[in-house]
Amino acid sequence: DTEVTQTPKHLVMGMTNKKSLKCEQHMGHRAMYWYKQKAKKPPELMFVYSYEKLSINESVPSRFSPECPNSSLLNLHLHALQPEDSALYLCASSQGGTSGGFQETQYFGPGTRLLVL
Amino acid sequence: GDSVTQMEGPVTLSEEAFLTINCTYTATGYPSLFWYVQYPGEGLQLLLKATKADDKGSNKGFEATYRKETTSFHLEKGSVQVSDSAVYFCALSDYTGNQFYFGTGTSLTVIP
């Protein structure tokens, strides 16, 4: 099983709402990633978790709050978002979780398409 | 710093045409190189990778060779199909594996 699942598939939220994006993998991977992708652009790295600990935070605004409750799950909590945060949010995982993890293959989920009104 | 420069798109080809998407990189040491593909409405999938100079990655008829002398990792396919229509991203992991860079992506449309 090389699948990363993400829910919901689509999400529309107002600027005062609180919502969460969920990501799950059952490949035994120990590194998990959140990316943001705007239309016709490459994905931009937001966060990396390694062994359930936050290892990279790419200066993401605090209205995005990641959480890794266990080795299979990754959440992204959203609060007070802005319309410019509308994008496709991609989750990925890779095997290692130790330093040098980006040399590994990342397995991506299908993404959550978020619209902030 | 390290970076990836990818051929501008969009690219439109007829079915069975030959495909080349250029990718060059700037990096210290020996990075790992990847091609990811994103089909419409989906996440990214690894297409192929190469981890050292002169390695050739291949998958689904696509090939790319890690050329240290020209710092390139061009993607090629001898005969494209309509189902190959997608956005292709060249990517690089630095020699430590602690940094990762995507190219800007090249949109490919194959027409029957």
C-alpha cells in the first residue's frame, strides 16, 4: 500500500472559521510533510515532521497549525485564514525521518482544495 | 544556493511525438534528482529519480540521465500518449538531504 489519503477533498471556509485538514498513511513512514500549491506553481514546503516531531517550519503564519498525533496521522489546523490562503494543500510522506530525508521518495496525497471566502 | 531551472511551458505535442523537457540544476556536491508528475486534479507522483552521476532513471517509457558535466537531468520519452498530459516537475535534494527544491513545472498536453 503506497497510498496517502487526505480529507476533505474540497473545503470552503470563511475567514473566521476554524477547520482542520487530515492526512493519513499506513506505509510505516516516519517523515510527513505539508505543502501548499497555488495554481500553475510548484508546491511550497510548509512543515516537516520527523518521528512525530516538528523538524522544519518554513516560516508559515501562525494561522496554520500542524499536529502529528501519531506516526500515521498528520493534521493541519486552520484558523482566521485569508483569501490568499486559497490553494491546494498537499500532504506527503517518506520512509526515513532521519536527517537526509529529502533524498528519499516522497509519496503525495491527492490534496485538499481550499477556498477561503 | 541550490536551485532547479526547468524548461518553460506549456508544451503541446501530437500523439507518438518525441518529448524532451529540459532541466538544469545548480548545487554543491552530488544532489539527488527527481522527476515528479501531476495529473489534472491529483497530487504528485514520483516518475523517476537518480542519485549519482551517470545514473539513468526510467519509468513508464520516460527516461532521464544525471549528467554532472552539464548539470542536467532532461526528461525524455520516445512516443507520448494522450494519457501523458500532465504537469512535470523536476526536483533536487541537496547532498545532505536536508533541502529540497522543485522546478517551476512544465505543462504537457498531448493531442490525438
